[in-house]
Amino acid sequence: MFIGQDITRVDALDKVLGTAAFAHDLRKDGMLFARVVRSSRPHAVIKRIDVSAARALDGVVKILSHEDIPGENLFGAIRKDQPFLAAGRVRCKGEAILVVVAATEEVAQRASDLVRIEYEDLENISDPFLSIQSPVLIHDGGNLLSHRKVIKGDAAKGFEASDLIVENTYSTTWIDHAYMETEAGLGYLDDRGRVVVASSTQNIHYKMKEISRLLAIAPEEIRVIQATTGGGFGGKLDVTVEGYLALAVWHTKRPVFMRYTREESLLVQTKRHPLYIVYKTGARKDGSLTAVEVNIVGDTGPYNSYGETVCLRAAVHATGPYEVPNVLVNSRVYYTNNPVAGAMRGFGVPQLALAHESQLDEIAEKIGMDPLDIRMKNALKRGSLTATSQVLNHSAGLLETLKAVEPFWRERRKEGPGSGFGLGCMYYGIGNTGISNPSSCYLTLTPEGRVEMHSGVCDIGQGSDTALLQILCDALGMEEMGIDLVRGDTDTSYDAGSTSASRQTYISGMAVCDAAQKLKKYLKEQGYYEGKSLKDIYRAAADSGIPIFDGHFDPPTTAPDPETSQGAPYATYGFATHMTEVDVDEVTGVCKAVRVHAAHDVGRAINVSNVRGQIYGGVAMGVGLALMEEFIPGKSESFDNYYLPTSMDMPEVEAIIVEDREPTGPFGAKGVGEPALIPQAAAIVNAIYDATGVRMRRLPCDIERLKLALEKNQEENKR
Amino acid sequence: MLPKFAGVTAGTKDEALSWLSSLKNPKIIAGGTDLMVKMRAGKQYSHIIDVAGISELLGVTEADGRISIGSATTHARLSSDGFIVRNARSLALACGLVGSPQIRNMGTIGGNLANASPAADSIPPLLIHDAVLTLEARDARRKVPLEEVIVAPYVTSIDGKELITSIEIGPLRGYREGYRRVAKRATWAISRLGVAFAIREENDRFLDVKLAIGSCTPMPFRAKKVEDLLKGAPKNKATISEAIRMALEEIKLISGIRPSYAYKLPVLQGILAEVLRG
């Protein structure tokens, strides 16, 4: 048995020894260096570009503009609307305009600084509410990127039938992924003249296709390799350095390396969407929810990236993990000239969790019900209907996570005046929303008598390589881990889809199981389980060719109805309950998250340490989201003024694993990557209320906002 | 990327002073925790003179009831030096809150003063200890009170040919001394507010109070008027309220009203109340 065990991660030794080659470590003899010249304006027409001084610099090899792109100049995961290099117009600060390729990084940088660009400014649409009204269109189709609705039952009647209604506005801001490793990569031509790009990425096959469009050459002529990757969280789903590298290699025929500085990464990489949420909840005196009406306005910046995904996912998760008979959600995401907002751990759901969890606590207080009891009363469980009227037939362990936290909740005791406790619950659809999102892999045997697993899954540090190997070993009934992993290379693997949406353990795990079933049948026929060695099996089969065993899985979903979003957008959901204890210093406004109990229904923990690691990391990010992280365009330039939590800000975390096995998942497993973060900020905000009587509806609730709110509250109490 | 520069390592104080006087555009580096950031942002110097290893600039000594701190002594050392902990507790506490462990291991007290940030944690404690800096050039030496050295945010009266060689402070014994600071996160953050205090009291009466406030005005300042008010005053609610009122008044007098005061002044009020109440 490998599943459920703490198998040492396959990447651990290389990382501990420092021998793992991250994208920043990649080198090739004679390589050139690329830097991107970027827009200093949020919205402008480019009148003139003068590269004469830059070109005259010794060591400059090429300066590339959009005119040097042989194929299509637009990319995008959902919609092709973002130029690799601006063609006459820039729509946000930091937008790429030119790529400078030079003999050294320093020359590339100096040359970039020498480029002179004349702009004619256009109106800077710095807010989605301005975007709604503005006659200035960021794209020809208008400033509304996406509008999704969830309609279930009759919300108006639901409110009529309620005993009380609570309505509030919540807002969140931009959050940076802040991965340890900034975007980087190396491009070169291989022996056959094909373009190869190795980079820090969450998806290799997608990037292969984008480079193919950019260079107008067949995908087979491109190879994308995932370098050891220092974190992603959604920020390395979009094309980052890969397009510039491919273009530079195509023009220079030489190896080209590039890496973003931290400042550059902060400036240009996608951010978590700021969402403005007006949330109305109706309930009966017994605590049961009768209706929810939510209006969401999101700021996606000038390009789609994953804006449509966030729009839809926020909508279908808007009720939270509760049975609500009547639902009306309008979710709209607008283009602005702010930073591009994209995929960021949770795709809009952490923002909604802040709202639905605050609402629930407020209702509980108004009717005199315990916050845990109101959650138990409304919790989705097996047989429940979600907001999209999907029947939860399978794993649905929210109640079990609530029960796991219950003893700590019931026994909670405030330590002092600033002490408070809060709960946060969440559910999260595993995999992409209502669209096909398959994963494939293949298995074969080696002459050394080992199974070889070819995986296109990008392990970005979360541990999927190890988890997939554990799944394969158990699926084959192997007693030792006799598997070689060939990974992260479009030449040697099938498309496994992106490492996002908490999908790899569940979906790629199932693809591995599928391939394993076929290999197992073959091994059975060959006598493996009667004691014949894999070496002998290989030898006997070598003449006729070693068969390859393909595995495939696409979770069963239905496309959301275009008007009502009703349907089954996900095959399965993760569930969680967090309980957080805070200590608020009312004098300074400093809130410290002291202790967290985090119970997660993961279906089945393939690797217990990995699951715990995800939960600890999710809590850390939740602390940042709740208390300090805030990207301010034009002001947040580095980690000097973008505050991330440190180890000293971390609460003690007790991770509790609940296993309500998912029949469609590999050995019952679901996903935990995003769920780990989602309820934490909500739990902190609820705890702050418990400690101080102040409701923080705008994140982050940093020391200044909290202090001012406390002051205001004090004054109101005086009156 | 850093601009080009030449680096020299001074083995002795005299060597450092001689480099300083003879080179065209030199800059002293000790820990480099401020300087490297500025240079990365484009600040250029022809020569960087490393003084971190000069033994004459290191350590804490006592003579004639005064404490002398070598300018290249690190924050880490000062935060844990037994002598400093006993005689200048606020300084030890403040140095222990500077940046992160890595920054405290590299950053020095002299560098903190030369940088003259309004938010420098070491300055308020040094102010209440009446710190006097020794500034040396190749053929000159002078002693200047800290209050006269810092003339504006990030601006000092130290000449380009001068080196801070030591900082002299007076010990405070029999005082309840400490440093309170507020920052946006638990560590590795610039102080939003810093208060150094040393209070001697007896029978519900303030005998002597020393108070300095950082991160609030263009330069950290010693609240002398408040100190005068409290000297000998009864320790009660009315005195404390009046002291706080006066402190806020003094701040507004120095820098007018700033947007950040919406947060800072109420917090300072709370901290001062806690500090004075004890």
C-alpha cells in the first residue's frame, strides 16, 4: 500500500541538495538574454518608438516588435485577446511592447532603458464601475467581458417567505501569487531545428499550442519542457516568458534565457480579481435559508486571461456550501486599465466565501443561533441540491468537517479582551467549470524491469508527481515503487491539462488508474502476479514491441445553462470547515491569527503530508488575504511595500483530514489545493467580529482599516 | 542590477578615513541593508568602502559611566548584548525588531543612523539615552548630539569625509524602560510607529520620564515638553491625559496634519496611555 502513506516526495532529495534545476538555473553555452520593454502608461496609443540608441549599444542582437511575429499576435487561455507585443496601443501599465535580445542580461536591460516611446494617452479606466459607464471601449466588443447568472427557484418568493433578510456589500482587492520563483525560462533550437522552451509553468501542452500560433508552425515542431517550478498558484497558467523566448529563438537561432525580476513579476503578472459583492440573504427563524441574491462586479483588467472562469465560478459558488432553495446571482466582470486579473488559487471563490460566511454569522446572531449550528442546519450533504440544482450523489463531507471541528468550537474560551473565534466553510468544484477538461497519460516497461510513467502533469511544488506514483503503485498492486517517472515534456507525454482548479490528483489520478488497469491486465496475462519479473516480461515482449498503455479521464460534467447556469458543472466537490482564533489589539489594530483548526474532506488523502502541507500553505495565504496583502497599482512595486505574511504571522494549524470517498476519484480522492485557502479569510473576519463587534467587509483588514473601524465602532457605541 | 563600482575593504579606522578623504565619490558600507537597496535603485558611487570588519568600530564598552557603542556593531549584537539589555533596554528591544534575522545580522547601528530614516527603530531609544555621535575624518574629530546630526528625513549633517566611529549613550538605571512599535505584520516590516520610553516613578508620582517617538514626524523626536510636564507630577488619569494631549499637540506642531495621522494618532494615544500607566 502506498496510498495514505507518507511517501517521501520524489523531488525532495534534489531540492534539499540544491541540485534541482529550476527555470532560473537553466543555462546553455552561447545563450543570449532577453528583456521586455513595457508600457509606462495604463491606456495609450503608441505614437512613436525610437530604438536607435538601444540598437547602437554594443551587444544588442535584436529588438523585436509585434511586426516581427510570424504568426498570430494574440494569446489567451479562454479567449485570444491579449497581444504578445502591443500593436499600436497599450491597455495597462507594464504591457509588453518590445523584446530586446542581447549578449548579456545587463546590456539587454540597459538597451531596454534606452528605448524611447511616445504615447498619446487615452482615458484610464481605473475602476469597473467607471468601465460600465465609459464611452471609451477597451475592446471593440465593449467593456463587459462576461455576465453569468445563476437562477434557481424564485428568489423574490424566497425572500417573502423569510423571517429576516440581511444585505451587505463586500469587497476584495488584487492579490499577487508571490511565488518564490519569478517567471523564467530558456529557449533554444534542438538538433532538428525545432523550437524548445523550458520554463517555470503550470501547463506545457497549452503553451506549446500558443507558441505554435505565435510562430505559425505546427505544434509538433515545438517542444515545451517544465523546468522545476517554484510555485504557480494560477500565475503561471498564462503565457509568461514562453512567447518572448520562442520569438527570440526563432529570430536569432540561438539559445535565449530570460527571467523576470520580482518588480517585473509584481507589475505584469496576473492578480486575484477584485470583486465587489452585494449579498442578500433570507432566512427563517429556525436558521434555514430561504433565498440568496448576489450581485458581483469584477475587475478583470484589460484582458480576459481567466476572467470568464472567475465570473462563472464565483457565480455558481456564491451560495456557499449550503442548501438554498431560491437563488439569483448576477456576476459581471468588466475590462479596465488595471492589472490583468486572472487565475489565482480559488478563481473567485475565496472572495465569495468572505461574503456568504459573514452573512451566515450575521443571521445566526440575529436569531440567536450558534454559528456552528446554523452551518450544520444548512449544510450540503449527500442527496442535496446545489445552487445549480446538481444532486450531490457522491462524496459530500461538509457535515463531517463541521463535526471534526465541533469539539474545539464547543470548548472554545476567550483568553482575554481581544480574543475571538470564527468559522468559515466552503465547497469547491474540482476541475474546470462545465467544460471538458481531460487528462491523459501512458505507461510502458523498461529493459531494466521497471514501469515507466509518462506524465504531462506539471508538479509546481504541490506534490502531484509523488501522488500519481502512489496511485499507480497501488493500482498495479506493486509492493515496491518500481516506477520511473518521465514527466513535464510535450515530447514524451500526453496532454494532462493544466495544474489548476485542484484537478490533478482527481483527474490525472484517474487517467493513471485507467492506464494502470490496462497494464495490469497485460501483466496478469504475462504472469507478473504469479512471480514472473518485469525484466523477463520485457524481454519476452521485446521482439514484438513493448505495448504502450494509454490512460484517459474526463470528469463527467454538463455545460451550465446559458441563462440559469443550472446543471452539473463539476463531477465532484471538496468541502472544508476552518475555525480560527484571533487576538486583536484594540490599541494598535493588529490582529493576530493565533490558532486554526482546518478540517478538509479530500475524499481520500493519497499522501497525508502533502495534504497537510497544502492546508498549512492555504491557511498562510488566507492570513495574507484577510489581514495584509493588497496590490495597489502604481504603489506596490516590490515585497518592500507588498506585505506577505511571514512565519511569525502564522497561526498554529491543526489540519484535520476527513475522507468521504469519492467513487469517481482515484481510490476515492478529490482535490485540496484551492480548498485549503478558501474559507480562511472568512473565518478570520468572523473571529474579528467575535473579538471586537466590528464587521470587516472589505479586505484586507489591515491594521489601519481595523483600527479605524474600531474607532468608528467606539464612537457609535458612545452615542 | 547594481551600477558599477569599486570595492575596498578597510582593515583599520585610519585606513577607512584615508580612503574617504582621498577618493572622489566614496560611500561607506557596513551591513549594506539600506545601501544595497538604494544602489540597486540606481544610486551610484565610485567606491564602496567596507568598514564592517574594523575591530575599532565593533562592540560595546563602558568608560566613566558612559557606554560607547562601535558604529559597526550589528542590531543582532545589540539586541542580545547583556550590558545593553541591562542599561539601555529600549535599544536592545528596538534593535531586536529591526527587519528580519538576516537584516539584524548584517545591519549596523551606525548604518541605521547614517541612513536617518524617520522610521529607524534605533533612533528613539538612542534619543532617550542622550546619544552623542563621534564623527571622524582623516584629520578631524568631533562629537555631536544625535538630535543635531539628523537634519531632515534621510539627511544628516555628517560630512562626506566623515565616518561615524562610535555612539555614546548614558545608562538608565532604576527606570522602567521599553520600546513599543507597531507594524503591518509581526516582523520584517517598517515601523508605522515607535515609542521609546524610560520612566522613573515612586509613590504614585512620576520622578523622571524620557520619551521619544519615531515614524510619526519627519525625524524621530524627543517629547521634551511632555517630559517636563510629567517630571514630579502625580501619576493619575488627569496627568496622563494631559501628557497625551500635549504629545499629540507637539506632533501636530511639528508636521501639521497628515493623512496617516487618522491611524497613527489614535494608536499613539493608546500606546502612551499603556506606557505611562505601566
